[in-house]
Amino acid sequence: MKKNQGFTITELMIAVVIMGVLATLAIPSFTAYIYKARVTEAATFLGAIKQRQESYRSEFGQYCAVDGDDWGTYNPSTIPGIDPVGWATTTEWQQLGAAPDGPIRFQYATVAGVPGVTAPANTNLDEDDHWFAARAQGDLDEDGDTFFLEIYSQSSHIYNSAIAIGGWE
């Protein structure tokens, strides 16, 4: 009597199909996990901006208008995308004292105003008081669909424009 050695082609095919199904289920979950982790960069730096803005206001009596009183100039000037880029500091950002810890995947802006100055649209800021808003704008998968996170002086929450579709686009 001869002993069977090895696997049959049917057994190998079944193993390959099972591995394919598992990979099909795992890859989207892993990708979503990676994007969510990358969004933490923006949330962390926005929190640092808020902290610096509050310190600035306690020292100078108003918030630091790094980018004026309306969204316009972002740092960096283009959205980085998949590959992170270095932070190019400006005089205004140095005045605020905020800079990210390392390479970034978002572009940032922070605007501020004194009472009576119109706040950017859709921020719901009270224009009868000093205000600031900070924004991180990104396109993590470089598909052309950008999303943004915003933090405001009059709120303790971060607004995410893509919260309904996974939090990152």
C-alpha cells in the first residue's frame, strides 16, 4: 500500500480561495485604519493651534490672525496628499508659536477677528466677541475629493466635513 503524500489540486484551490476571501475582507479595513490614523495628525495639530491661540489671546487681548480674517492662504500652499511634506514656517506662524511635530499630510490655516469682523461662512462664530477658526484640509488618497477639519474658539469640538462617510472622505 502506498501512502498519499502532499495535497491534491482541489485542496490547494480551496486554500487559495479562502486566502483570497480573507484578503478581500481585510484590505479595506486596514486601509480605513491607516486613513483614520493619518487624520489624527490634523486633529492633534488643530488642538495645538487652539491652545496657542488661547495663550496668545491671554497675552495680547485678541487671537492671532495668521491668515487674516477669511480662508485664503494655507501652509503649505498645496495639499500634500499621500506623501507627507515638511512644514515651511512663516513669520505669522512663528508669531503664534505653532508648528507641527514632523512632516504633514494636510494644509493648515487659522483666521481670527475682533468684535464686529465678519467670520468665515458656516462657522457660526459669535461676531460680537473675539473669534478664531483653524482648518486642516486634506486629500489622503489623492482622488481629488478634499475634506477638512475645523476647530473654533467658541467650541470644544472639531468639525469634520467627512464624518458621514468614514471621517476621511
